Amino acid sequence: MDTILENVPIQLMGIMLGFDENGTVVLCSPKAMVEFGYEETEEVTIYQLFPCFEGKSIEKIGASLCNYDGNEVAYRKNQTCFFSHISMVEWKKDSVHYLCTIENLENKQKLEKEVKQTEKKLEDALQAKSELVANVTHELRTPVNGIKGQINYLLEQTSLDEEQTKTLQIVNQCCLNMEKIINNLLDFSKMEAGKFTLSIGEFSLRNTVQQAIDTNIRQANAKGISLSAHISEHIPDRLFGDPLRIGQILNNLLSNGVKFTHFGSVRLEVDKISSTGNKIELFFMVIDTGIGIAQENKDKLFKSFSQVDGSITRKYGGTGLGLAVTKELVNMMYGNIWVESEAGKGSTFAFTIFVQTDEQKTETVEITSRLGFPQLIASRVQEENSIVYQWGSKENSQEFKKNMEKLILCIEMGNWERAETIAKVVKDLAKGADMEIIKQIFKLEMTIRREDYERSVSEYEKVKKMLPTLEKEE
């Protein structure tokens, strides 16, 4: 048996054999020698390795195996055997007439069995962890609810001075925070175990948004910041989805916005992106003027048990699970979530989800009032040449026009990676603009991320129409 596959890396060789016109092995991979137990100096034929081929010429064996792979019993030198899968090709180079690869099915079956056993152990461990989390969170809820009940009784039924009332309100807020942590732990555990499901039903989007605002308004008022929302009049009020989980997403993002904002505002904007049949894609933006997030820390945001740095946990509390759960919920609704932020200049969280409408009845609710948008705290952009452009200035308009021209070229050429980079520059240049323009550019960036040519061109044209000054300068 001769080992002559010098040009093939040894680690890529399986059990490979080459046979001459008489069926004698003239080529052998190192793994084949180990598997069959023969030495290089020994002469071995295909009939010793596969007694089932006895009496057949190598041409007949080749003709059979070249058309159809086979499963046969292979014998080692010590006469032990294994069930194998054989593939053969006609080679006819030098002394080699046929090349044959052999797969030990017993090793494969053993490996598959080990994989299944490992998967079973992981499932059991995950189940045990889920049960532990469920039991612990259930046990934690009982004392937390008891404390809340006693606090509410003291606040409502007893005479307290201002200091005592303030102290009890702080304790009550701590209980509410603990409830959020417990719920996030339970939800994350269910998601990990694959047991988390959505409950689809009819709901009012406006009521869901209002509840999220009501939940966070007290904390916002206590900090002296404004909390507001606007829902596009193009969104029907009667929708089908999971209002509890949509509300949970909004609560997580709004409460984070309020938590990390010390002055200014937190704003929720809801719009419709597209509709197909009875499905609607909704677009949400939560904009705050808070502490912001450094570029290098953005990747940590949506990871479980992760905060952007240790000081965040010490100063603001939390487990780092809220945004991880939020991302999973958004994904379950076939949406995406991302963040745009700069340290010290606020954050904008944007996400999309799909909901359904009643095909038989579509109603549009008129908006009776529209609250003014706060401008984003960042109103300038630093480009590659380190020049700062203020929104509305001549330099800003020129730079905006130049990047818009680059952007449509990239879209037309299908250079999506470059288009996404330029879209971010355009979005930065628009900081300080009207919120409708900012929102439209967010939509444009989202369609570019999806590499959707037709929608990207459409959203691009909408941005241009909102900027008549660019048309005049052309």
C-alpha cells in the first residue's frame, strides 16, 4: 500500500483508496491505513477489504459504484468489520484506475448518538434552569406583593408627614423595579427554553401606547422631563397582535429613556411603513435627550446580562436583560431593532414589527392634537474632513446634496454596504431638522439595510421631496 497524496492536506483526507486495473490498492490515505490496519509494504486488494465483491472485475465494481454509491461491510486486517458507505470515481492516472472514498457509518452513528445525548443533556439542564427560575421568581413575587400591599395601605389609610410619605414612595418604586427584574428573568428563561409564545388578539394600538405613557409619566414628571407620543393617522386603531408584548417593548424602551434622561424629553413616534393584504409593518422611534451611548458600547446593548459599563449598573440598577428581551420580542414579531446614539447627546431606538388588520373593516382614527417635537440634542455632524455643519446652513445643504447623489448611485449599483454608510452620514447631517425628515431618513436607512432596491428608491424620492431646497440648487 503506497501513500502518495502529497498535494492534498492530510487533515482533509478521509478514508481514501486508489485501485489499479486488477483491484490492487496502489494509493492509500493515512486515515485509510489506520482504519484498515495494513502496513505500507503489504499488498492488499479490494476483495480483501470488501469480500462482497469477490468474483467481480474491478471494471464491474467501478461501473456499479460510479453510478450509485453503495453501503457495504468493510473488513480490517484483523478481520473485524464495520458498515461503510462507498463512493468511487474513474481516475485512470498513472497506475490508478479508480479512486474510492469510504465512510465508516458506525463512527457516524456513534457521533450522531453522542450529539443526541449531548443535546438531551443540554435540554435537561435548560429545563432544570427554567424550572428553577420559574420557582424562584414565583417565590420572590409573594414577598414583593406583600410589601407593596402594606405600603399602599400605609399611604392610603394612615396619616403620614411629608418625609414618611416620600420614604414609602421610594420603597414602592423599588418594589416596582423588582417586579420588572423578575418579569424579565422569567421571560428570558422562557425564550431560552423555546417556550415563549405570543398571544394574538384584537387590540387598540392607541390604548396600548397610552398605557405605556401612563406607566412612565409619573417617573418622568418627578424628574421634570417631558414624555409624549404621536401615532400616525394612517394607522388603523383596530389591529391584531399581542398587545401585552407590544406594551412590554414600549415600556422597556420608554422606561430606559426616562431613566437615562436628566433633562429634556423622551418622545415616542409611531408610523406605518407598508401594508400587504391584511398585514401592516409598523415603525417605532423612541427618542430621548439623555446620557447617550458611546459607539464602542453599542454592541453590548442587546446582549443578555450586559450593561455598557459597570457604573451603569451601580448608578441606575437593572440586570441588563430588558433590551435582550425586547430584541427577542421584536424578532418574534418579524421585526428588527437598532439604536443610534452618541455619548452625551441622547439616543434614538427604532424598531419595526408586523401586525394584522381586519380585512372586512379598516378604520382610521383622527388625531385631535399633535404635540411639538423636541429637536434631537445633537444638531451638528463631524464629517471625514473634520468640518462641522449646522443644519440649514449653506455648507450643510451642499454636503447633504452631495451625499444624496452618492447614495442614489450606490443604490442603483447595488453597493449596499457603501449605501448604508452614506445613509448614516445623511442621517447625521439631518440632525436638528424637522422630525418628519429625520423619520423619513430612518425609513430609508432601514430599506437599504434590507437591500430592497424598489423600496429604497421610493424612500429616497420621498426624502428628496421633503427637501425642496436641494432641488432648487441643482
